[in-house]
Amino acid sequence: MFLQAVVEEVGCSFLKMRALRRRVLRRKDQTPWKRRSRPVFEPLEPRLLLSGSVFVTNYFSNSVGEYTTSGAAVSASLITGLNAPAAIAVSGSDLFVANGGSGTIGEYTASGAAVSASLITGLDAPAAVAASGSDLFVANFNSGTIGEYTTSGAPLNPSLVTGLAGPTSVAISGSDLFVASYNSGTGLSTIGEYSFSGSAVDAALITGLRGPAAIAISGSDLFSTNNTAGVSGTVSEYTTAGATVNASLITGLDVPVGIAISDSDLFVANEGSNTVGEYTTSGTPVSASLITGLNGPTAIAVSAGAPSPPGALSATFATVVGEVDLTWSPANGATSYLVYRSTTNKSGSASFGSAAVIAGDVPGTSYADTKASATEPDWYWVVASNGTQRSDPSDPADGLAELATPGGFAASDAQNGVVLSWDPVGGATGYAVYRGTSPDGSPSPPLLQGGIAATTCTDTSAVAGTTYYYWVEAGNLWQSGSPAGPESGGLGSTSTSGPR
């Protein structure tokens, strides 16, 4: 009788048993349920992108190359057969490439496969593309416009912003567009700010930039290239309010025409030297020739690296019987989370390889598993995602759903005692009955019988003329649930339900 053994071992009164109903209990001859040693994780399924990637358009070879952020070539010809590629943007696990020669935007997977090589057509020398959620913003150099489209290619407003002088770059910050426009007559560029509805916030936010400018934004900082043939190129830093931070943040560049930001680093495409250089956002060179041997690099995009694993995963009893509440700390770089559960190897070390996804695209840092086991604990892990890559799994947590309170509990008199009965509880391997002489359980009623395998028992020790109060609770090797009762009964008395 395992529940009897539990009571004898820990010396529990009924009220203590109530307090302990959310704790793990054990038999004398059983090893207690405890946190296992940290497991050796099995590999996660392949990520959508292996690591932070740098994508570079090559104007003269009509191609896009992929490189690691350390400069190693992943595929120098990831996408081929383009037509004067002038711009590139990353959205989720897809790449969007602007073809200046054909006036199109093509969509490709991060592995280079064409989703739609002519997703958007009829453009007028598209020179820039930027993605925000499910929207694409395209700069048309010849018509001096910015058009808005969905990422599936549907036009929302092909003339969202008009009257520009040769737009060459588009960047997004919050709900505003920042557009660099080049005036070929003066050889200077201007950066203007516009709302997503196309209205001008400040059409001349930053002026006097040299050559066709490329821009990138990180937080409240805006970075812009300056280039003129025969003149050393630079990168300037401004606030998104237009204030100059450092007009010569990076110098000595060779016709810089593309710029992108990843974390605290800037990546600059130099068309003159056919290179990409890496710098900190404070202007310090990391590698001025990070990528070499390019063929007319015109634009650059960087995918974020994998998020960090979520921390402090906890699996606890839910407020709803039959559920396990999972919580964890936020992961850097995550936009959503996946929850994994393993129902195998419960008594051994946690093995992520046996886990299956039970919830994907969880937006916050909590999840309720409504199908948790109350019989044995399950293992849980959480994986962070940023839409293109996934983190390593969190440390595991084991969780167990609470056993339900027995329903249908009733007491009735019989010639040989008081007969007690109740409904079965899922996950229970036995039941314990308590008997007292006070309906409020004071003093704590002793255990009448434990380890009951059936859903009925008879109190044969009842004394005629005494009214007794009974409680019943379900249990298994891992826990005991909340008791049902009291129900009253006694030899020679009429059974009635006590107060709840």
C-alpha cells in the first residue's frame, strides 16, 4: 500500500497531506523523483539558415553570393541568371532581389531556389528594396517613386512616394521610410523621411551626401555611404532625427555602394575594389577586406544569426488540473518559440532526440500543455526562433500534470460498515481514504486505508451511533491529488454530505 507507506514515512497528518499534494511523494523502496543530471543534447534539426549570412549582389556576373559573417564563401553563385541585380533584402527565410535590367523583383529561398523569379514586374529601374513584415517597398530610380507591395507580389500602392530625384536606397525604422535620392545634376544625394502612408515627414532630413548613397539603420542611428569616382569613399553616421554624429565615421573606402548592419557590425560593399569590409558601428575596422573577388558588388544584406537558447525553463502544476505550465526567460534575437516534449525515457536522462514539437510559433515566454501526463513526468525543452534560424534547445525541465480530485464520492451505510465509492481518476494507480469525526478535518483525520486499487472500500471499524466524515484522494508513484470530501456516514445513521 504505497500511500500508506508514504504517510508512515513522512509522518503526515491529513492537513499536511493537503499541503503536500503538489509535491512529489515516494515509497520507502523507491528513489525519489528528482531533477536529473544535465543531458547531452542530440542535434536539433537543420536550421533554415546555418548561421548569420552575408548576401551580396554581383552586377556584372548577374548573381548573388552567400558568405558567412566571417567572410567564408558558402556559395559564391547562390543565385544566377539575374539581370543587373541592384538590390537585395531578406525577409523571413526568403530573399528578394531587384533586377534593374528587367524591371522586376524576384523571390528566392535562402538556399537559392527560385520561388518566383518575376514576383513583381513592370518596375522602372528598381534600385532598392526593403522588407517590413509582409510588405515590400521598392525604389524606382527612373520614375522617382517608391512603390509598396506585399511579399507575395500584390501591389498595394505602386506610387506610395513620388517626386523623388533618383531614389537609390530605402531603409525602415519603426513605421517610417528613409529614402536616399541621387541628383545626377549636382552629384549629391538627399535622405528624406516618409511615413508608411507615403506622406513626407522631412523630405530633406539629411543633405549634401556625395554620390548615390546607400543607407542602413540600427536603432536611432542612420549610416550612409558617400562616394564619388576618384575620391575616397566614406561612411557617415547620423541620428534618425537628422543630426550629424560623425560625418567621417569610416574613411578610405573604394566606391562604397552598399551597406548593411548586423548586431554591432557594419558591412560595406566597395564596388571599386570588389570587396566587402566589416567595421564596428563605432567605425573600427574588423576586416577591411572581409570578402574579396566579387564582380561589381552593388548591394548587401545580412541575415541575423541564430537566437540564444531560452533560459530558466520551468514546468509546474497548472491552475487547471491536467495541465503543466511552462515558463522561460526571453532569448536574445528571438521572435517566437517552439515547445518540445518527450514522453519516452522518463526514468532516465533527458534526450532531445526523442522530443516532438507540441507548439510552434509561441509569441511569449509561457505555454500551457493541456495534454500533459499525470501518470509520469514528461521532459520539456524550448527552442527560440527568429523566423530564419533556430537556437539550440534550452536545458530540459520535467513536468507532471496534477491528478484530478475523485468525483462522485459517496458514503452509504451497510450491515457490515460504511460503504464508500467514487469515480476513477485518470493516471491514478491507487486511492487513500481518511476518516475523522469533524467535518472541517480538525483534528487531522488519520488514514483509514491506503493503496486501494478499486474505487470502493468499506469501513468495517465504524462504531454504531458515531457519525464519521470521510475523504478520498487519488495517487500514484509520483504524486497525490487533492482530496474529495467530506462525506458523512455511520452505522445506524442516514448518510449525508458534509460541508465542502
